[in-house]
Amino acid sequence: MALEVASVREEMKKLGVVPIKADYTRPSEVIDRWLARYDRGGVPMYVVLPADPDRKPWLLPEVLTPGVVIEALREAAVGGKSSEKK
């Protein structure tokens, strides 16, 4: 999994990223609301919340590579362009 790779974990630590993982093995109204907010029917769903609260969160693709994750984290940390479609 791209999120468990050493290079991604190192970049998260370097940028001060706080990863949040939701467990959807049991029904959860909170997760249901997040899925609905991003018009998704299920998991996995990867959302990047930028450091700047004025920027909108955006979705990563369902199939991740370490490069995609690292690029998104760097953009979110420094104010790059969001790929948010909404």
C-alpha cells in the first residue's frame, strides 16, 4: 500500500502531516457523511486536507502510488494547486 511505504512515511513526518485512518468494518455515520460529501459510494477514499484552511480538500485517486501521495502532500503543505473537482 502506497501509504505504508517508507518514503511516504518520511515525507509525512518531514511535513508534519497527521494521517487519519477511519475503520469502516462496522457502520459509521461519520464515515457515511464523509463519503456522501465527496460523492463516493465506498472505501477506499483518500482525502488531502491542505495546511491552509482557506483551500478546499481534494480527493486522491483510488489507486495510489508513493509518487502521487508525496506530490499531493507537498502541494497541500505549501499551497500548490488542488485537484478538487467540486
